[in-house]
Amino acid sequence: MTAPLLDVVNLSAAYGRARVLFGLSLHLDPGEVVALVGRNGAGKTTTLKAIMGLVPATAERLAFKGRPILNLSTYRIARLGLGYVPEDRRIFTDLTVEENLEVGRREARGGLSPWTPERLFRLFPNLAEMRGRRGNQMSGGEQQMLSIARTLMGNPEAILLDEPSEGIAPVIVQTMAEAIRAMKAEGVAVLLSEQNWAFAAGISDRACVIERGEIRFQGPMRDLMADAALRAETLGV
Amino acid sequence: MEPSFLVIQSLNGLASASSLFITACGLTLVFGVTRIVNFAHGSLYMIGAYTAATLVPWLLQFYFGPVTFWAGILASALVVGLIGVVLEIVLLRRIYAAPELFQLLATFGVVLVVQDLVVQIFGPQDILGPRAPGLRAPVEILGRRFPSYELVLIAAGPIVLGLVWLLLRKTRFGVLVRAATQDREMVASLGVNQAVLFTGTLFLGAFLAGLGGALQIPRVAANTGMDLSVIAESFVVTVVGGMGSVPGAFLAALIIGQLQAFGILIFPKSTLVVVFLLMAVVLAIRPYGLFGRPEVVGGTHAVGIVSRKPRSSDMAVAVIVLALLACLPLVADAYLLKVATEILIFALFAFSLQLLIGVGGIVSFGHAAFFGLGAYGAALGIRWLSAPMEAALPLGLLLAAVGAALIGAFVVRLSGIYLAMMTLAAAQILYAVAFQWVEVTGGDNGIVGVWPAEWASGQTRYYLLTLGLTASAVLVLRRVIDAPFGYALRAARDSEPRAEAIGLNIRRHRWLAFILSGAAAGLAGGIYAFSRGSVDPSLLGIPTSVDALTMLLLGGIQTVTGPLVGAGVLHALRDQIMPLTSLWRLFLGLSIIAIVLIFPRGLVGTVGHWREARS
């Protein structure tokens, strides 16, 4: 068995005195899509932020490509090739589409063919028509595409994707699903935090069910799909 | 009025607008990215002026010509840029996450350090730089002579605006800076090393400050007062333009330049009053300035008194301390009593500020306004109304309360850094009024002959009067802190939306706090005026405001007794150390920086924390 790309063992995190994660473990292998599913407030977003070094965390092991990344500053984690697309998209609204992409640009690493604005515009044709437009003049779905494209400009080997389907039109959710498949086809691994069960089920290889800051289930997506009782209890679907 | 005069006035306004913009542009850029209001920006400007006034004549010895002159100006700005880099690496980098009060104080510490260093390095006398070669002859415009150097300055502003615009729009550094202005965390998540970005921004900001200062040398002699005067003006420009906005700063500088040029025709004495009115109007209509945006700051930035239960033992301690203080005249000589009187006055002054900052989370950076109003109110009562002390003291308190009500009415609409800047500006205006309205206030000389009534004169009697008044005022304020009113203020400090959601009228509470605090500071000011027998504009100056803040910081912002202890310690230190050294400001500045960096809880807070940790 090869070492996982992202390895999380016993991760705990807290906001001040309020603990949110209680010794959570999961892993992400190269090129796979893993869905982190769970109810609102279960700790999905905090998990991703803790991995990126955006909230203070402790862990027995937190490693990316075999390198420990706990207590590493966020920009160093990102430079190792771990991309992050936050839940609220966080587009730079004063910057144009092309400038937003420029902020994300980093040299490609060996093995993967580099992402360029042109390639990304093919992946998200909507963006191609608004290169010079500012972030504050874009719809939620367009901002979501731009947020993902911006992170891809850093040529990451893995992406932490927080609720990409939240608050956007169904037709765009379809575009998101295609984009995630395209990333996977390029060899980019995706850890996807999702509340939209149907969306997550459609594109993920494996699933981690998170409840109150702990992992309740970890296994192939088809096993979770088969286990209606667990789904009803932990996800309400 | 002749049209040619209007044109010349307008050109003068444009020239000062250009200078102001170049400096303020650096301030606003640094704020935009680092979220730090760099008080030391004016000091960088001053260093730029001194460096150029020394370097350019030296260079001109080797080759006299315009190229040498301008190369010297640019080299001076570069030197200042490098100083900015050092400042970022040594200090600013450590306080990016600190509450804004600490950031302001720490950078003001740098102001103090630079003031002493500049005198050490360049000497105490003003240095007038050479006139620019090739630009010595005035040009004739509509039959009037106009200095040609001013025309170059008028062009310099738009040139700098254009270059900064190109840098921000067309380079990767610029795109990253603009992104970081908006969302630093996201920029880091995309793999950008902010340290480099911030250092680069500080270089740019300091370079512009240095350039602004260096460009002044043919017009104004480099002097030790230019740091605070330019920082006050730059604050107004950045606040009016919207903090972080370069075009906003340009527009604001243009408006202010013209206002100053033509304000002289309306208020010959104080053009600053016009500028202040502009700032007040702009902030009343747009609380974030012309091109500013609402602050996106996560969580609370306020630091203050935490929830506390008044202990019954506190009262006993207070009574004992009071009794001991009352016995002091039995053992102390006249000099010690004089020092003790001053300590009590400043303890009340600092304590009144505690109500705003510690309890209300309202970072007032111009508390000297109320101290000075109290002092001037009392002195004016004596001077013009021949009022006895018994009437003059309440008059001072009243004037301070009214001033606080007026300033507060504007200020409570604002938040965070805008509030701090506005209070600072208000105090600077009062300073200017006291300085320039010579007929009434005596100008720079102030008002003398402010002596206490017969029954209160003499060191011992006046000490006891001060003790009585200070103790009463502190007890009243303490009662206010522990009353529901104080709880409401704290609730608003910790979470504005939640406090509003439970039905608190935040603005009204804060306004009342302003009046109370202003009145208490005014009482302190009045007592101070009688203790010295005179008043002068320095009572309203920035250093007086910072004194109160330093006492608060030294004692501990999160404690109730902190300001009292802080006042005692700072005053005692000053009394001991100032006669020994000419570098008191250097010492004070370094101390402020050290407190912010090493023990931000202050003396009382540290002791309390240490006791808590042991039990």
C-alpha cells in the first residue's frame, strides 16, 4: 500500500474554548475524489480549515505528500500543492476575472500538465466571456467557478473543496460536477465537503461521514449508498 | 477679488495637495494591506526631509545641476524606504494581529524614538535645503510671479498617482497587493507569502513618505515638528478619501488643498477648522470616507475589562489607600506633594479614558481634547469672567462635557480606526484653535495667573482638594462601570449586533459615555490648570492624549485599577528619569513598544494573571 497523499490522524480543533473537532482521521489518495458529508455544524468546514492551517489545530499526524504540515503557515501548505476553495468563495471583488486568476498562479509541479487561463476558460466557458469583469459583478455560480479556477491556477495536486454546490443554480451544479470530474481526470485529488447528497454521491469514489467532529463512517461511496439506515441517521437522507 | 489672485491661490492649493497626496498615498497603501494605521508615517516623512536637506547640498558640491538635485531627492526617498523595511521586519510584523489600539500606540512609540534620534543625528536646528537648480526663477502667471518649483510639485502628484496606478494595475505585485487589501487569508491560501508582500508594501509606503518629505526641502526647512503636523493632515486625507483607497486619497488631497488655499479667505486664523468641518461632513454622510468600504474585520478587536464581580474587600482596600494618601502631607515635602498632586490628576484623566476604551471599546485617540477643554474652560473663566475658582472649575468641566457631547455626536456613528482618527482630528483642531486664536487664548503663551482660591492654595491644601475631587470622580465612574449602564457598554463593545438585538441603543449609550468621560477628563484638566497656574496649547496636543493611553496600557487595559497604577508609575518614572537624560522620548517610546510586544496586559493585569495562575 502506498502512502496517502493527504494523511490526517486524530485531528482536533477549537474556536477559542469551543471544541469542534474531536480526534478525526481521514486520508486522501492521489487522484481520488472523497466526499466529506455530514449535517450542518458537524465540522466539515473546520476540518478543511484546520488542514490548511487556518484554525489552530492539534493532530497525531497531519501530512501532505509525506511532509508534516501541522503548524506550517498557510502559504507554505498551499505551495506544497494543496489547494483550497473556501465555502464563501472569497473572490477578490475589486479584481477582474483575469486578475483573480493571476493571484492564484504558481509554477507547475512535475507530472501534471500546467493549468493556464485558456485551459480554465475551456473548462468554465462562462468565465471566458467575462475576463475583464470584476468579481462584484458576477453571480454566485460564476464566482464559484472563478474560485475553483483560481485555485487550479496554483497547479495543486489536491484540492480541498468546501460546499461548491451551495447556493447556486442547478444548471451550474452540473457544471461543477463536470469540473470535478475533469480535475480527477487530470490527476488532481479532491476532498469535497458537501451537504448536497445527490451531488456528492454522483462524483465521489469514497465517503467520510462526519458527525459532531468525529468520523462515523469511512468507505467506498457505494457502501454508503447501500446503507440507508446510516444515511438516515447521520445525514437525514 | 482679482481673477489672477484666485488662480494663484488655486495653484498654491494644487501644490500643497500634491505634496499631501504623495505622503498620504503611502499611508493609505500601508493601511490597505497591513490594516495598521502607521503613526510613524509622519516620522518617515520627517526623516525624508532631513536626509534630503543634508544629502542634496552635499551631492551638489560634486556636480551642480538638476540631475544631482533630483537624484538626491530620490536617494533620500530610497533610504526612507529601507527604513520602512526595517520597521516592518522589527516591529509591525509582530503586531499585525494585535488590537488596533496597540498598533497605534506601538507606532506612536516609534514616533517618539525617531524624534529623539533625529535630534541626535541631525542636530536640534532646522535645516533649509537648497533651491532646485534650474527652477530658481519664478514664472509669471497672469501678471503675478509664481515659484516654478511649485509647478513641478503640482505635476508630481498626478505623476505619482499614475505610477502607483500602473504598479497596482499592471504588475503581479500590484495585483497581489490589491488582493491582500481585500482578503489576506485567501491570499495566503493561494500560496502567497504575505511577509514579502507586507515588507514590499512598507517599502513603497515609506518611500512615498520619504519622497513627500524630501520634496519639501526647497520650500520648508526640515524641523522636528513636521512629523506630527503632517501625520495629522495625512490622517484627514486618508479618512476623507476612504482608508486604503489611492484615488480617494488623491481626491481628498485636492479638495483639502483648495479648502486650505481659500479657507484662509474665510477663516484667516485657522484653516484647520475648515478641513475638520469637511472631514466631519464627509464622515457624517459616508462613515467610511469617499471611496472607502465598510471594515471587514472578523470578531471583536476591542480589548477591555472582562466581566468582574465587585469584591467587598475592594472597598476596604480603597478606604485604606485613600486614608494613606490623605496622610501623605504629614510625611512628604512640598516637592513630593506637587508630584503626588500631578499623579492624582493624571490618574483621573487616565481613568476617564478607561471608561471609553476599557469599558466601551471606543478607542479615543484624542482624549487630550477634553483635558484641555477643562483646563482652558477654567482658565478662560478666570481670565475673561474673573470667575472665582469655585465657579471656574465647574465651568471647565462643563466646557469639556459640551465638547464631548458635540464631538461624541459625530464620533459614535463611526467605528474602529475611523473613530480613533476622528477623535484625534478633533483634538488637533482644538489644539489649532488654542494656538491660533491669540486674542482669546493667548496663543502659544497660553493663559497665566490661574491660581486657586485662598482656602485651597498652598501645596498641602491643594493636594487634599485634588485627592478629594479625584477620589469622588473615580468612585462615581467606578459605580458607572458596575451599573447596568456599564454592562450595556461592555455588551456593545463585545458584540454590536447582539447588543442591538436585545434592544440596546448603542449610539446613545456610547454618546453618554463620551459625555461622562469628557466631563471627568475636563475636571482633571481644570484641577491641573490651577495646580500649575497656567494653561497652554500643549495640554490639547497628541502627546497629552498618548500620555493617557500609555498610562492605561502600562497599568493594564483589562483592569479597573490599571489606569490609576499606570498614572502613578509613568509619572514617577518621568520624574526620576527625565532630569537624567535628554533622551526621555526615546526611553518612553521604547518602553511603549516593549509593553505592547512583551506584556500587553499591563502591570495590574500581569499581577492579576500571575495570581490567578498560581491559585
